[in-house]
Amino acid sequence: MELSNEAVPAGQEVENAAGSSGLPGDKALLWRRALCVLFFFSGFPALIYQLVWQRSLFRIFGVNIESVTIVVTAFMLGLGLGSLAGGMLSRRRGLPLLPLLAAIELLTGAFGLVSLGIFDRVGTLALGLPLGVTAAVTLMLVLVPTLLMGATLPVLVGHLTRRFGNVGSSVGLLYYVNTLGASAACIVCAVLLFPFLGMQASVYVAVAINATVAAGALLAHWRMDAHAEADPVRAQRTGTNAPTLRFAVVLALASAGGAVSLSYEIFFFRTVSYASGGNASVFAITLGVFLAGIASGSRLAGEWCRDAAGHGMRRLAGALLVANVSGLLFLPIVAHGDMSVKMMLGIVLALVFFIACSWGALLPCLAHWGVAADHQAGMHTAQIYLANILGSATGSILTGFVLMDHLSLVGTAVVLVCAGLACSLALDAWLPIPARSRRWHLATTCVLAALAVAGLPALSQGALEALLWKDSAGTKKPFAHVVENRSGIITVDSDGVVYGGGMYDGRFNVELQHDTNGIIRPYALNLFRSHPRDVLMIGLSSGSWAQVIANNPEVRSLTIVEINPGYMKLVARMPDEASLLSNPKVRIFADDGRRWLRMHRDQRFDAIVSNTTFHFRANASNLLSTEFLNLIDDHLKPDGVFYFNTTDSARVQREACQAFPYGARFMNHIVVSRAPLSWDFEHWRRTLAAYRIDGRQMLDPSSGQDRAIADSIQNEWSAAQHGDGPSEKGMVEACQAILARTPGLVPITDDNMGSEWRVLLGLS
């Protein structure tokens, strides 16, 4: 993007504006700088609250795309409604700005102190409600704090406009510093607060920042003449008293721009989440980069709006066109880059920043060209901001619920590029730019639209493989199966290995004699619990585990809870697992496992099996925490067992052994119970001999090779009981040995989130 030739450094802009603000020059300069510093740090707690509250609400309503979209939309609607309230306040000429900012910060902090407890109590009451009611409850939970946060921008815009006259510059400056503060908070949360302090302590940090900003605002108010009148001559000279665009057009463009911008945000999150295997820190860093791009775009817009020659309009139109080109090239660059992990992440984040920067310039420019610098400036800015928020919420819902449920990642990219081009065309149609520039933009837009529809799918072939395998993609065959829906991306390679959300998630195989996926583990269930009649399984994945358990001759019912219904479509295609879907023993629920357990408090099981994903992935600790183990305990019969994957985490293993009196590690799984485990090898051998899947006998007791499978496990258990051999590396390890080798490891809780935010720092 080209900067204005008339652009001046930020400090010089403040000095120039301050000189005609109705305040003495030095005092006005200090006042405006203080306001920027305060509004920068005001963005810190807002983002911390959003990340913590999202996490808390996901625990209540479940970690699926519906919950994600509802929470994000509720936040945005609250901010939009708050902007209207702030716009009304901005009409009051005698309103003391800094004390008002202090009051908002203190009220927000007061809510933050009690927020997690409120969310937990209300969420328990809201379990099982219809989706629409859940959305309403979520909105009500976050309405008060987001109203407060959203009110600040129009109030400050109204105040600055009265003093300095330039609406676009005021919006650009304030939006820049506040969004930049939120961006910095993302990074601080990812590398400091969440890894070392956890959720509740992070809230306390946010509350402390609220209090500090409030104190700073009051101090600045007491030391400066905040009630000095604006200079009407300055407002007349630099303001937009005769708006360039009709206000209805401005509202429509703000809404469309918000829809495209947030849709791109969701698209980027899907892409980066898949490429990183669901790494929580990478997700937060991507959000930080996106917000930094929005902030930088708003800062550029503020400079363009001070360009008296009128070049800002052409620059904005050109910036949006370049943003659409970047969106068009995003997946093709990824697909054909053959890059290392760090290089790919760097390029993806650079593209995220650049596209966000271009779209971030739209809102301040629209405010500048559509709002007069008068006493209504704050209110009109609030209306533009609300239109932008409503468009963003609409884009979030359409992209999260519709596009990603019916289109592939590439198909979604095509729609977003075309939507961005349509928005760019609409802007060109209404802006008074030279006819030659308009014709050039129109021709370029048509060419880009044709490339997006006809060329982008072909240019993006292999993008999913490249995102998963990075620089090794050239040595791999294309995926054999791909299932994409709003819950995530599931892929299967040519060897039958399943990847869920960009991370290994199992393999299609039920054969003990060719155990390529540790299938001995579900076959071993009867070894721990002699007669597992009623079994609950959290997670379906390839269906291989479920097929083994469903065909266990002693199991009479298998209840499966799987958050992504795409796995059912995948299982239906596989000859060895497809019969699972028609097995009369089996019931499958598409839901979040934790939410399902909370909604079915009266159900008890002989065994609960969870082939849990890697312990360091985003939201994995929801299925590993002490609170979750207590929830599992409530659903077990007195002698029931919980059998789940620790993914070799010593911390998870120790926690399980501390939560239950009896247990042992079996390979990378651990089995725990309130009653002694069976370890009845003779009964288990009989069960294995009786196994039939689709009429095929799975183990021949007369075969020496098949007998050796059971013999090896029995020998391992015998050695572990007598303390012989390296139990940590063996197949079986008793809980006593686990506790002895893992002293000092802290249990995983909902609050500390386990290793999710620590793995990027090399911590467990």
C-alpha cells in the first residue's frame, strides 16, 4: 500500500492537531498522548477477558463450531450495542471523558472478578437448551462487559472530533491504539499469562490493568483541563462538514466490509489450526497478527484521511484490490511453496497481516467520508461501528455455519475472494474517483473474479497435503479421502492413516495379527473389567476401536459421543468398519463429550473409553483435567473402569493415578477404577477366542502366534507386579510405579489448561 506523500510522523500529527485544540500546545500534546496510552492498555484486558471467557463458555456449551460462532457473535453484538450507547453519551457536550473511561474500566474489572463463577453457574442451568436459547444465554452473559467496552470508541471519537475536527484521523488513531493493545495482549496471553498463570490469575491481571487504566484516566483528568472547548475554526478547516458519501451507503459498505473481514478471520483460523495440528498458542498468535493488521490498516487510514488532495480514496480502493489479490494467492502459495514449518508459518502470518491491514483501513475511511465533524460525530461513528459489527456477525454465522459445512477450504476461499471483489466494486461505484481509475479497477476486478472461480481450485490442489506435511508434501501421495465440514477437516492418506484437524488420529485396522494402530488396546478391555456390559466411548475417529468394542461378546450396548459428524461419513466408506453404523448395540451422538456427560447425569457405565487426542492440543485438557476425571467418576458403576489415552504424558498418568485408588498404564493408555482391576488372563483369552467381526474370527487360540500376543502381555504384567524390568518403558506399569517416578508434577485442571499453552515453549 502506498503512503500519502503528505503523511507525517504520528508524533508530528499530534503536535499539529494539538496546536489548534483549544488547549495550550504542550498540555494538549500530553493529553492526547495520555489518551492514546490509556486506550492502548484498555485493549489489553478486553482481549484477555475474551480469550478466558471463550474458554470458560466452551467448557459449558461444548467445543464445537456452533459454540465458537455463538460466543464470537455474542461478543461482537455486545460491542456493537455498546457503541450505540457510547454514541448517545457522546452527544453530551459537557461529558467529562476521562472520568467516564475510568468508570467503564472499573465496572468492567468488577464484572471480571466474578465472571468465571457466574458463567459456571448459569451454564449449568442452561445445559440442554435449544441452540437459539443457548445463543441468547451467551449474549446475556457477556452483554454487560461488552456493552461497556464498546461504548468507549464513539465517546472518544466524539471528544477528539470536537477538539481536532478530523473524524477519520480520530477513528483511525483510537482504533489503531486499542486494537494494537488487543494484539499485544494475544501474544502476552500465549507466551506468559496462560502458560504460567492459568485462567483465573489471568483474569486478575486483566482486572489490575482495568484498575490501573482507571487510575491513570483520573490522574490525567485532574492534571489537565479536559473541559477546554474545541476550536470551531479548526473543525471547519479539517473536518468533513460536507460528507463525501451518503450515510446509508457508508452503513452498507461498513457492514459488507465487516462480513468479509471476519469471514477471512475464520478462514485463517481454520487454515492455521489445521496446519499447526490444533496448537492453542499458534491460534492466539494468529489472532494477534490479524488484530495487528487491522490496527495498522486503521493507522494508515488515519493518514490518508488527512490528505487534503483527495488521494486517500484511490489508496483505499487500491488497498482493497491488493487485499483481494492476496486472498486469491493465499492457498496457491501454500500449496506450491514446499516450505519448512517455520517458513510456512511465517508466510501464512505475513499474508494474514497484509490482508487484515487492507481491510482494517476501511472503517476509519468510511467514518471520515461519511460523518461530519460536529456534535453528532460520535453517534454517527457508533452507527457505522454497529453496522460493521452486524456485518461481521453475519459473516461469522454464514462462514462458520454454512460455507464451511458445504464447501471445502478451497471453495470457501473462492467465495471470500468473490465477496471481497464485490465489496471493492461497490466502493469504487460510490467513491468520487477518476473515471480512468474506476475503469481500471473494474477490469482488474473482473479478471480476478474469473481467476478465482476458474483458476483458484486448480491452483490450490495439494494445499491440504502441503499444510499437513509441509516440506515433505512432495514425497507423499494425495489424500485418499477428505471430509470437510464446519466441525473441522478430516483426511486419510493412502496408507489408511487418519488425520483429524491436522494431527494423527488413528488408522483403519481391526486385525490383531497386523497391529499397525495399537488395536490390542481395545481388545484388552476385558482384561481390566471382566464383564463390560454397558460401555461409553468418547470419540469415534476411524471407527476401528468402536468396531472392536461393539463386537466384544460381553458388551451389550456401546454409546459413542463424537463431536465431528464427519467421522460417521468416513466410517461408512470403510469395509472393515462400516457395519458399526448399523450394529443394533451402538448409539452415536454428535456432541461434545463433556457436555453430553453433564446432560446425562443419571447414566452409569461399566467402562468409559476415550482414545483422547494429544494432550497438548487446544482444548485437550477439557478431557484430561481433574474436573473431567471427577465427572467421569460420577458416570461409572462402582466397579467401572475409565480407560483413556495419555499420549505418553507423565503428568496425565500421575493425575489419573491420584484421582483413582486403583490403576495401571497399558501401553500409552491408562486404566483406573474405584475397585481393583480384574487382570483375569484366562477370562480374557476366552473372550479373544470368541471374537467375531462381520463373521470373521479375529484370533485363533490354536495358533502359536496368536497365543503369543496374550502371553507377552501376561509376562509384562507379572514382571511389573514383581518390580522386574524397566516398567516405564514396558507395556504394563502399575500406578504405584507411576507415582514413584513422577513426583512434583502438577495435576491438570480446567484453570491451568495442562500443556496446551506450554508446549510451544518446550514445557510439559
